[in-house]
Amino acid sequence: MLKVEHLTKVYEGGVLALEDVSFEVPEGQFLAVIGLSGSGKSTLLRCINRLIEPTEGRITWNGEDITAAGQEDLRRIRRRIGMVFQHFNLVNRSKVVTNVLAGRLGYTNPALSLVNRFSKDDLERARAQLERVGLVEKANSRADELSGGQQQRVGIARAMIQSPDLILADEPVASLDPVLAHSIMQYLQAINREDDAMVLCSLHFLDLVHAYADKAIALNEGRLVFEGTPAEIDDEKFKEIYGKDAERVG
């Protein structure tokens, strides 16, 4: 169980990104986080693994307080939290397999990781995850030789090699066309269903929310304005989430 309690984030200059956000996510759930750009979706996801430090509030995962964790405990917690980014966050000049192996850094001797020295077992894990996303033949290609959809699949393989219990996907399909978007969402759905990993995925489009999410929460100007199933997002709630002039698609 993931519990977010009264989470608030204020950036320098007094910019309020999240205000008193609370919700719970049971194990194995696929949760969509929706809202307009600037509503606080990315801040929320990054607070959960403390890539961004919350200003106030508490985040607990299976009874462990992430917000109170020291550096050593946080390193251990992050081993089991995979992150998938909108802009892939790959090292373009490095091989695809090296980018995937970056997901094992939390398990590797830091001195060896600096010179890209990984165990035979980790190399086999990397190839297995590339096989799973259909890219094993690209293992020795440079990351920047791949298409956008392929790069995001590398990003998913990098998250999967951690054997995560939780995936945080920060607008993973925002830069992809609709066909590629569905293919990426299907990989995330497979991780959720086959690996029993909880998935929190920020999304813009309701058709994807309806197709893949068990539940959704919505943010508007940093406040939680909806929590429920995708089917419960009626026209009135849609206007509250996206604004009275928004047009519903999907």
C-alpha cells in the first residue's frame, strides 16, 4: 500500500505545486494521474521517490516512511521503484544495453558502476529485459540511433531490470504518436499484470486512462479534485479537472 498524506510542495519563490494532497494506492493497482500541464503531476510522482523533496506531508509505502528515510534507506527504497520519463533520459552516446544496466546501479558497487563494470548476471538480466520489449537485437546500438518509441522501450527495460514493486511513469507517451503511445502503455500494463507491480502513470488523454487504468486521480493547480474509477469522470467532473472550456475527446 502506498499512502500519500497531506502532501504539499512549495518551490522557491513561493510557487505552490501541490497543496494538501492525500490518496492511497493498493498493491497491484494501475493508477492514472491526470490533469493539465502545470497541475502538479510530475511534482507528485517525483516527490514519491524524493527526486523532489516535499515541503510538508508524509509518504509511506508498505508501512515505511519514505519522507523520513535517510540516504542509505532511501537508496534501498529506490532500488524497488522504477522511473520512466517523458524524454527517456538515456545517455545518447552509450549502448542500449549500457542504458538498461543503469537500472542496476542501486545494486552495484559504486566504484565499479563508474566504469560500467557489471556482473554477468546483470548482463543477462539486461538482455532478458530487452528481449521482453523486443529490442534485444539493438543491444549494442547507440541509444541515439533509435526512434522515439524504441528509446522509450529502452527506458522501460531500464526500469524493469530493477525488479520493481512500483513504477512511476511521468508522462511516458506525451512525445509519441497515438499508435506508439498504445504500444508503450501495453508494456506498462504487462509489468502491472504479469509482475504485479504497482504503476502510477501521469497521462493527458482520457482514452488511455479508460483503456489501461484501474483508478484515476486528478490534479488542478496542485489540488486533488478527483479520485475514483475512469468511468466516474462524467462531463461535470471533466470540466472541473480540465476547465470549463475544455472539449472532451475519448
